Amino acid sequence: MENLLIYIIKVNISLILFYLCYKLVFQRDTFWLLRRMYLLLSILFSFAYPLISVEGWLKKQEPIMTAIASIQLDEFIITPSGVEKVSIFTVENVLWVVFGLIALFLFLRVCVQLFSIIKRRIKGTKEELQGVSIIRMNEKITPFSFFNWIFINPLLHNRSETAEILEHEQTHARQWHSLDVIIGQIQTMLCWFNPAAWLMEREIRINLEFLADHQVLKSGFEPKNYQYHLIKLTYEPADSKLANQFNVSPIKKRIKMMNSKKTKKTGLIKYALIIPVALTVLIVSN
């Protein structure tokens, strides 16, 4: 249990550092694809680096090891005075149970959301709409996608709005954005007590919408009409947190990002910071 605790602490410290770095350095630029890679790699690295050991490399550094070896502490031994009964109802065990129960609850919640999407897939009808394969729903729903499934009720939108929605959701499908959402969900399941984990998951979702919005405008749709369309759907409830929602909030931030100037290419240099940050976390950890 002690090793697991150390592993969890290391993972969450890394998530906090990478999230702070993202907020301070990368949040305001328009390199959405690089930001997507940064967020995903930050999560994957945070869960992987505690398992990586640089001990072998350090052993080759003789001056360092000699200095370390010169520091010695007197050995002392603690011997038990008697045999004591160990209770399973310790504070540590209770905390582990609470941790496991909440993680299990979050896992079951994701399973319910996944089941809801599959249920809609079975209920809906697969057909083509404006040359795009969709799952046609006959009920009032907010358009959303999950991997290659695009759910929409065409009767609720005019032809122009439908074209915008399809381009938006196709971007999610083509670029496998649902995979990012699932990774973010797994992260919050295992690190539910860490605010940075939830904030990281939120940033993942918002950045995916930036990518999809950019593709819609890049395809030639009129920006103002598209933005008014988003505002009109703002008050529609989300169908599933596991899916990529067309009207995901915050709309104001999405519109502001659409109207912002592109970041100069010289801004790409700052993404090299992820390398020294990752190396520092790895070395300090070991």
C-alpha cells in the first residue's frame, strides 16, 4: 500500500505542475493541435513516469554516487516490546476504502453514460444526411458525436445549421476526439480528489471544441451565423458528458477564440518547455 500511495502522490503532483504550466504559458495561443498533444502527453506522462527509474543512469555518475556514499547515518534498530493486535479499521484503511468507493462510483457513472449512448444508437436509424453518415433520432436532442457515431434530429435544424453541425461533428469523429474525452474521464476517476485533474479534463473538452470550431470556419461557413447558431443552442441540456456536444460550454470563450488573431509561429518555441519540465519531474521523483 505504501508504494501505491507514493505512486498516487507522484502522479497528482505531476498533474498539478503540468496544469499550472498550461494555464500560465499555453492557454491563450491558437495552436490547438499542439495544445491537444500537450494535454494528452501530460496525463500519459504523469501516470507513466513514476514507473520509470533513472537509478541505472545515476550509478554511472561516479562523482555523484561518491558524494552520496560519503553521507552515512548511524544505524538504529527498533524492536517491539510485545505482540500487538493489528486492527483492520485503521484511518489508512478507511481512507483507501473511501478512495476506492468514489473511484468505483465515477467508473459506474461513465458506464451508465456509455450505455445511454449505445441505447440511442440502437434506437436511432442509420442513414445519410447531406452526404454524411448519421444516426437519425426522432426525439428532441442536442447534436453530439461519439467516435464515428453522429447523433442528430434533422427536423430541428434548417439546412444551413445542419451543414454546420455535420462539419463540426465530423471533425470530432475524424480526429478521434472521443478518445481524448475517455482519457480525461479515466484520469478524473483515479485522481478525483485532485482539482487539477478535473480542470485538466475540462481544458481537454474546451480545446477539442476550439479544433472543431476552427474546422467549421476553415470550411467556409460564415462566422457570425455560426456563432449565432451556437448561442441559440446554449440553453439546450447536454445529452451525455462522455460525448462531444455541439453546444458544449463556455460558448463565450469559444466565440472569443474564433475571433482572436492567430498566434505567431515564433510562439511555437514555448512548447519546447515540456521537455525540461518532464525531465525535471522525472529526475526529482527518482
